[in-house]
Amino acid sequence: MPEELALFDILLAPERSETERLDALNSLQPFLATDEAAEKLSLAARNEASTTIRARMLALLSDIPITRLTQRSAYIDTFCWFACLETERALRLQAVHKLAALASHVDLVQEILAETLVNDLDIAIQLECILGLGNSVQKTPATIQKISAFIPLAPTKTKYSLLQLVKQFPMESAAELVLQFLSPLESSSTRLDAISFLASLPAPSPAVISTLSTQFLEENDLHVRTAIIQLLAGLKTADQSLFPGVLAALQRMPDQPELLAILKDRLTAHPELAEQLSQLFADSQSAGLKISLLSLLRHSEIPALLIKGLQDTNPYVREAAIPYLQQHFVRYQDTIEPALIAAINKEPLTVLRSALISVLLHTGRKSPATEAALISLALAETEHHLKIQLAEAATQIPVTEENKALLLQLFREILEGVYFPPAIKHMVTERLRTFSYSDSPDLKRSLGLMLEQAKSISEVASIYGLLKTLETDIHQLAPTMINVLYRHIAFYPQAPLDEWVQTLGILSAQDATIRAELPYIVSLTKANWLLSETEKADQTGAFLPAFKETLLKKNGMQTFMEAERMLNEAWQNRTIKKTEVIALYKMLLSLPKTDGILQRLLNIMQTGKLVTPELVQISLDYLLTSIDKDGTYMVRKYLESTGFMDLEYRDRVIALFTQDNFRRYMQHNLSTLHSKKRYSTINDWEYSGWYSAYNDWPIAELVFAMEPGQLITQLFSTSPSASDAPEATLQYLVLEHLFRKASNTWAKTVYSNAETLQAFLRQLADNIRILPETNGLRDRMVYLFWKKWNDYVRLMNGNPIPPELAHAAAEVYVAICKVQQRLEPDFSGKKFPDILKGMNKDIVQQQWPWNNELWETFEYRHFPKADPDQDAAQQLYQQAAKALQSGEMGKGYQVLKDLLAHYSHTKLVKEQLSNINNALSRLEEQSR
């Protein structure tokens, strides 16, 4: 025995301090892996009063490998003692953890762990106990019994681990205990885990099945209930006592049709279920349950159930019943067919009615009653594609005395209906051709419809022959004859069209309607003898229909030439009415490529002074929306020459002269300006700076043709919208018109006297101050102000110019100078822009864009000051020029020398210095 171990009791004596004792324990650790040392340490640990020392001793015991000990009972008892009797939770947990590790090797530990699990209230210790019991290989009945009693009392946090432990029990015990985990108080995941375990059992016991059968009826958790249902549905055998519970559950919970999974595949073994489920279908109000029942019973004998499905108020139930009708139709045709026809009559939904009709039409031969019902269905159906299906089937039905009237009615509907395919109409036509001879009015009406829809003249002759055989009332047939005559007029006078024309002429004596058609018939057939039966008013009103008919001919230019000839003849013969002129005008404006006819009509309207508010409005609407340049030009010229005859013409035109209408015109018409012109001089800027791409707006042209009145003042008193480009504003349009059409009405009105021109210049000045310098509209305002200012000064005839206008003129001149500066950065003052007479010189000097030297040059030229030296220099310069011109070279030379000697500081000498020096040089060379 090592010396340290012999001193064990001394080293761990209570009299020593806790630190010393801990140090002693740590020093003894290498010697503790013996039976004697383990026994001593176990005894000391039980009797130790200090918690810290006791914890360290227990830790040292835990670290001793049990395989190194031969006497293990005291060692294990110590851990059992700590697990059961220790007051400190941490030490108990440590002891239980060690026992859990030993559980798979030591059977004695199982009992201690089970007792601790049941009696200890600490969850962590309980979880360690469950872990240890799980490590135990063979669970004893006592342990199983204790666990069974503990499950209802177990904390929630231990339930999952406890369930995993129960799964290790013998199968019968495990199944019984797992049922306790299905309590509604358990978590959903725990219950689902328990059900999953039960589902994995090879053959659940009757007790388990009974419990689950009761459980799913009361279960509120959807996932848990679904899992139980899946478990029960997967059973190979099921007790009949289970079925009433399922049916009862479906009665209470019709929104859970998944319960039917329990009954699936059991209908053959239990045929009584089919009747019970049928009754459930009748009693239930749930559409989902009914649909599931139909699917479940689809292979059973269910004609009555299908009929109930067709009669259900829910469309989804009716839809679900349709696929099973064809499956059972052949065997139960006598029962299902009448119900199917009744369902089609009552079905409000097109898609379901279509499906029902498809079943009826594709289920073999029909009884006479069904055929009659099919004809009635075809007559009553309102949906086109369904009516076509029914009609196609009805045309195959043999004719009998009972269905003849209905068939003829259906045939007439088919012939009249524009949506019926040609194939069906052809079938009806063939049926009517071979229809048994009868003097029935229905047959005559049907043949009349056939006559109206005949596609060839041979068909017309054939059908008309049948009608004559039946002694048809020709007077009743007259409207049809007229329509057919128009349709096949190209074959006139082929029979029977020639006969019809003669018959219509006879009938027109008694029928005003037929008599009204005669002028048009005459225009088509050239049978002028018919006009003797018409009135003058009818002859006059025949122009427009004949004109339209002519335009419909596709003969190229010949069509338009013929139409123009008809128009000229109607005007010369005075057989065209004002209403026809208006209607024709509307029609021509809406048609493309009618310029020649339109021009002729406008000439007629101008010649006849035909101007009405309606015509003016039609013309203005056309100008507002049309993109046809030729058409708009002709209509504009018509309005300019005759529009003034309408008292409201001016107001109507000005009402259309708005920025919104101008935007619409620009949006729908092509630009006439493909690119902006470049300019580099002030002269180019004057004439090439206009870049409006839509200065040919017809509405504006109409406005510019009238006196402006207050329109200019109104336009320039409001600032243009910032959302519009400067060149796309009405103000820009007006300025360009005043520039380009200086001799037109607006320019004459504005420029004719000083008062109107002064008001216009004031408005330009106000807008120039408001708009930014880079604005294109401001640029043109500056130009127009600059160009028209001197005309204004001249019109003032010496009267004083208002100071504010002189100030504005100065600002405009500065703006012109800035344009020159921008275009000619190297400007040297050779030629300044034309001066504005009477402008405020001080304002110009304040805002002068160039340097002082150029200002002096400008001031010298346009605002000279009194300067004696300058005058003397001017006089000497003129003397020198005269002397040189007269040949007095010496005198001229001397005068130039004096000029340089005495007046070299003057502006004149500075400007002409190079010329003076050149002249002196030439004179000196000549004198040598």
C-alpha cells in the first residue's frame, strides 16, 4: 500500500482546512484505482459533511474505471446511495449519470433508476434516469409497472424521452403504454410519434384498435386525426363495429371525407356499406363529402345515387357525377336518360350543360321520346356552340308526324343563324329538298329561308320551283325575292330573276314598301319601265344607295370615275337631297383614297353655298382627327371660303384652338421637320432659327385666316406649360405665323398701328423676362421684338416712347448681342446688330456682354459724344482725302502727317491708323 494511501484518514481529517483536503484528494488520485482505495473513498464520501469535498470525492469515484476493481459492490452502492439519499441536486445528478452509464452492465442499477425516476422531482435527473433505463438490456416487469404509473404524472419535458423508452418494452406492454401518450394534453408531435409507433406494429391488438376508433371520433387535432385514420385504413382486417363509428363521424364532420379511407377496399367484403353510404349522400349537405362518396362508390350499383348527384344544388357535385354517367349509362339507360334530359333542361352553367349534352350525344341509340326531347333541347339552347352540337345531332333524326313541326322550326333557326357552320346548313338544305310533300306553312317558311341563303343562281331556281309547286303566296315572299335579287344581280336577266322583276313591278302597285325599292332596282337592272310606278320623292332618295353600291364595286379607277359621274349627274338633275349630301360627306371623310370625289363634292357644296352647323361640325371633327394631308387641305379650304356663313363658326374654331388639341395633332401626325438647321451667323439665326415641326396644323390655319381679336392677348398673357417643348406651343405657332405670313390677316392686325403693336411688344417683353435664356420660345420672341421695334418707333411718328418699353428694348438688344457673342466668339466689333432706336442706353451698358473696348466702339458709332479733337481730326482726314483725290499729293501727305502728330489719340485715327500708314508709305515711295 502506498504511503499516501496509508495516510488517507490523516490527510482527509476534518480538522484540516478545506483547501488542504482538496489538495490531498488531488494528490491521492493516482492511487485510487484499487479495491481498498475505492472502498475507503466510498465510505469517506458518504460520511463527508463538506459539500465541496463530497463533490470532489464523488468525481474521483466516477473517474475510477470499474474494470480495474474486483470488489465492485461498495463502489456501486455508493452511487446508489448518492442517487437516492443525497440532498444536493448536483451530486444526485452526477451519481445518476454514472449509474445510467453502468445500467447496460449492472442489472441492480435498473431498480434504483426506476425508483429515482418516479420519486425525484428534478427534470434533469429524471431525463438521466430515462437514459439509463434505456441502456438497460432487459426491462423487468416491476420497472414497466413503475413507468406505467409514472407516465400520466411525468413532466412535459420528459415525455419524448419517456416515449422512446416505452418503445423498447415488450410489444404488448409497449402498445398498451403508448396509448397513454395519445391524451389530448400531450403535444401534437408526441402524439404523432406514438401513432407512428402503433402503425409500425405488425398486428395491433383489439384494445389498441378499439382505443383508436374512439380516439379519432373525439380528436380535434387535424394532423393527429389524419394519422389515426391512415393507421385504421391500413389495417388488413377491420372489425364491423368500426363502421358505424365512421359513418357517425361523417355525419358530424362532413368536412372530413378522408374518413372514407377507412372504408376503402372494404365494400366488396361488406356490401351493406354501399346502401349506408348512399343514404349518407342523401342526408349530407357537404359537397366535398358527396364528391368523395361518388368516387368511393363508382364501381357499385349506384344509378339512384347518380341521379341524386345530377339534381344536387352544388355545381361541383353535379360535375363530379358526370364522369360516372357514361360508366353506368348502358346498363341503366332507361333510368338515367330521362334524368339526364331533365338535368340538361335545368342546368344553368354552360360548362356543365356542355358535359351533360356530350354524355347524351355519345351514348348510343336513342328512344323516340329522347329524340323528341333532343329536338326540344336544340330549340331551347341559347349557347351557340352547344346549340350547334344539339342541332347537328337533331338533323340526323328521322321525320315523324310527332316531331315534324319541331324539326322544321329547328331547320329555320339553323338557316337563319349566322353562327351555324356551313356543313350543318348544307345538311338542313338537303333534308328540306327531300322533305315529304306537304302544304305546311312551316315548310314554306323553311324553303323561303333556303331561298334567301342560296349561294348560286341554280340553287335559287331550284328552290323557287319548289315554292311555286307548293302554291306559295308570292306577296309574302316578296321581301325575300328582293334580297335574293340584290345578292345575285350579276346573273340578271337569267331566270328566275327576270320573272321576279316583272312580278315585283306588278306587286308595287299595291305595296308601298316594294314601290320604295323600285328606284334602286332600276339602277341595278336598267328596267326603267318600273319607275312609272314610283313617286318623285322616291326617285330623288335613290341616289345614295346607288352611289354606295357603285363604290363597293372593285373596278379600280373606273369605280371612282363612275361614282364621280353619278355625283355630277345627281347635282345637275337636282336629284340629290341635302340629307344625302351630308351623309355622303360623312361617308367620304371616313373612306380612304376618295380625294377626287371629295373635291367634287366640296365644289358642289361651295357652289350651292351649302353650309350648315352640322356640316361645319363634321368638317372640324375631321380636321381635328384626320392624318390625310390632301383631305384636310380640301376641307380646310372649304371652311375658309364658306365657314363664315355659320354664325357660330368663329366660336367653334377658336374653341378647338387649344394646347391639348395641338398635342393630339402632334401625337398622331408625322413631323414636317426632319432635323434642325444649323446656323453660325446672326443672319442665319434670324431665318433658320424657326424649328416648329407642326406649323401646318389645320385648326391653326383656320384660326389664322380669321381676325385675331383678343386671341393674341389671351395667348401671350399666360405662360406656356413647362411639360411642352417650346416649339410645340401655341405661342410659338403664332410667332412663326407672324414671321412667315407678314401679309396675312394676323400680321396686318398686329402691325397696322402703333397701339396694337405696342401692346404686342409689351406682352413679348413680359414673357422674355419670365422665360429662361435657353428657351426656344423666348429666343423667337427676342427676334420678333428686335425686328418689329423700329417699325413701332416709325409708327410712333416722333411721339415719346414709354420708358418701360425703352427699358425692354435695351434688354432685348442685349439678348441679341449675346446671340452674336455665342455665334461669333471672336467678334471684334466690325458690325454690331441693328440698333433699336430709342432704347435705354444705360441698360445696355449695364448688361453689355463684351469688354469695355467694344463698348467704346459701339458708343462711338451709335451714341457719339461732343469732342473737339475728334471733330478736328475728322476735318483733317477729309481734307487729306480731297487733296489726294484731286492729285495734290504733297498737300495730302502733309495733312496726314499733321493728323498723326496732333490727333493720334482720337478714335478716328485709331480706327483708320492702318489706312493712314499705308497711304503715307505709298506717298513716300512715289516721292523718291
